[in-house]
Amino acid sequence: MYLKYLGVLLLLPALAQAQMYRWVDDNGKVHYSDQPPAGSAKNVQKQAAASGQSTAPQLPYALQMAVKNFPVTLYTAEGCKACGPARELLSKRGIPYKDVAVVTQQDVAKLKSVAGVEEVPVLTVGREVLTSFDSSAYQISLDAAGYPATSQLPPGAQGRQSVKPAEKAAPAAAANPGGPAAQPASK
């Protein structure tokens, strides 16, 4: 009796790696199967079956909670002298963060709505907004949010997630030669 269950348990890893197919039949009905569809199927898509485990490294619990409760975003622009040190501080500390490039006039407007300023760098930690680079202020804000003092990123994990502008528009510097993106803060 136990041998039947043992056989099923031995097949589970193979099932986790199974190839799945999604397709639409002639009547417009969507089907999912581990078998390839007939030749008349439309919109056939191969999908890997979910194995229940993520391939991304798992963050330590304290870091997960800090990221969930107090997400970090750094607004930067090309030519900003203070943006490099701001990124370096976050990277050395192992802080997962979004790096939002301020390029277009729309990006500048979004920055102004978030921070009330048009100069970069701007750091947000949860709802707290820091409008210039000050190493000690960054450290205090990250400490208060519960981020570990030293990097706890697992090997292979990246802290920085670059966010590009949604659409390619003329850079703010070209649209407004003396504008804020053309002359970012370099404090």
C-alpha cells in the first residue's frame, strides 16, 4: 500500500518541471494542458508549470518587512553629482530600492508632486521624503524604517531596480534648457 504513495511522491519533482500549454480552440474557448494542442489550435503558448519556488534569492525576514512597510525610491538624473554617492550609500548598506530616472518634463512634474522640489537626488523611505543628499539623514531614515545597518542581501540579489521613463520623450534638458533636470542638485 505504501509503495503506491511512494511512486506518486517520486513523480512530484517531474510534475513540477512539466511543460504547460495554453491555446484557444475554434470556438474561442481557452484551454490549459500538459499535452500539446491539436494542429487547429490558435494562439498556442508554452508555459512552464509553477513549481512553487521562486528562483530569486529570498531576503532575510527583517529586510523583507522593511521593504514591504517602507519601500525606498531614489530619484536621480544624468549629470547629478550627488546621485552617485546616494546610490553608493544604498548599495553598501544592501538596501533594495527603485532608482527612478528623471528625464522628461513629465518626470519632473512627478518628482515635484512627490517631493515639492524639482532637484535631485530625492530619497523616499516609505512616506518620508529627503530632498537632498545628506549621508547622516539617509542613515537615520533607513534605521528608523528598520533596515539592517549592514548588507544582508543574499548572493546574487540586486538591490537596485532601475525604472526607466514610460515613454521616450525629449529629455527635460532639451525641452527646458535651464530646467531642473538639466541642473540637478549636487549637494
